[in-house]
Amino acid sequence: MFGRRLKEARKEKNLSQEEVAEMINTSRSNISKYENETLEPNIETLKKLCEIYEVSADHIIGIEVKNN
């Protein structure tokens, strides 16, 4: 789930995997692995991705906030 959401968020910002990799100082293959869920980003990397994509970590990992 998080991989699909990362990919969607990246595409909404019209960024390539290479561009994102450069922004967070990692390889394009790591971005691909995050999006294909063969590698999970650490907390610091997830934070950077959320800042770039302007989305919450809750959204990326699939936590739905219930309003009472």
C-alpha cells in the first residue's frame, strides 16, 4: 500500500525517481524499491519524502483518522 501511495504522490508532483533520489541523496533504484515495496524507507527518509510530496506519513502508510 505505501509503495503505491509514494508513487502516486511523486507523480502528482511531476517528479521522476531520479529527481527524488537526488533530493534525498539516495539512488534511483532505492526510490523504485520503495515504490515496489521491496525496501522500506527508514523514518528519516519517509519524513523527507513526505515533505517533498507535501503529504502526511499517515496517508503514505495508510492510517485513516476517524473523526468522532
